[in-house]
Amino acid sequence: MTKVIKTKTLKNSTSAEGYFNRGNEALHAHNKQVAMKYYDKAIMLDSNNAIYYSCKGTLLLMLDRCEEAIVTYNKALEIDSNCSNTYFGKGMALNELGLHEEAIIAFRKAIVIDPNFTEVYFHLGAILEALNFHEEALATYDKAIAINQGDPSLHTSRGNALNSLGRSEEALSAYYSALEIDKAWVPAYGFIIITLRSLGRHNEAAALNDEMQKILQNRKTSEVTFH
């Protein structure tokens, strides 16, 4: 998601930056409607600030107002076409509208600007996988993992791409890599169990299912204790 950027202007200032910062604080407090009001005031006072439009676009995306978000992101890009976060947000909005090919273009532009933006790779890979471009999805996940090896979701997604290509043993290795990072990473357990069953290794699958159920039960117990 597009990063919210704070400036040094006092939050109570009636300048554009002041309203922008007050919008950021409202958003941080989960008061989206108030945040929108302040972002609009900031833009009214300074309509040539790409950051203001980009953050408003992100807020619109959070409110599921994707068409408006795209218009707002495009305005930000008219002012500053070198912002990876804006392209990422635009790609997310396009994807929500089912405009997958346009989303891919936006995500790739974000990567050109910031080749280390791992979250973009994750979502780009997911779209490519959904469109059955499994080899491209795998290559995308590999690039993301080269940047951030410690994200279990990337290894899990890589395993899914490998499974789609019929490379089950490699997929298992990817899932187990996710568990090496997070021993309680339930998605990896689930996909390992499915893969083992497909390979006829039912005893292994059953043992792992028991482990997964223990993890889920412990989480439920912890939630009850916490409340």
C-alpha cells in the first residue's frame, strides 16, 4: 500500500502540509472520512503535490472506491511519474476492478522505479499465477526472494507456482522453506498436506495435519486467554 508520508509542519497548521499531516493522523486512528476531508483540504491549498494525491488515492482504495482511486493516482503521476508507491497503488486498484493486464503494467513500472519493492513482486506474481503464466510468476517470486529471503508468504507462493508447473517435489521444498522461517505458518502446512496427498504420501500428510491442528488450537486458546 502507498506509504503515508509525514512532514515537519505542525499538525494544527492550516497550511496544506498541516492539513495533510492531520489527515495522516486521522487515517492512523482509522477515521477514514476525517482523513479524506483533510486530504481534500490539503489538495485545495496545493494542487501540485503528488504525495497528497497519492495518499488520497490509497485512502480511496481502502474505501473500495477503485475507479476514483485510479483517477487520483493518475493525477499524482501527472505531477510526478517517478513514484513507485503510486504505481503500486494504481496497480492494486486496477486489479480489484479485474483489469489484470493494466495492473501488470502498473506493477512493472513500479519495479522499474524501485527494483527492491518486494510487495509489488508478490502481487505481480499472484496476478501472473492467476492468469496461468506460471513460469513468469515463478521468476517473479524468485526475484522477490532474492531481495527478501525472510518472507514465508513469498516461499509459499513460489511453491504454488511450482505446483502449477507439475514440479511437486520442488514445491514441497519451497513450502518447507516457509516453515523454516515461521514454524507456525499455517498456509504452508495446508499446501504441503495437499501436495503430499496428491503424491500418495498420506501418512506424512496426516502427521502434518495433526501438527497444523495443534497450531490452530493453540491460537484459539491464546485468543480466548487474551480476551
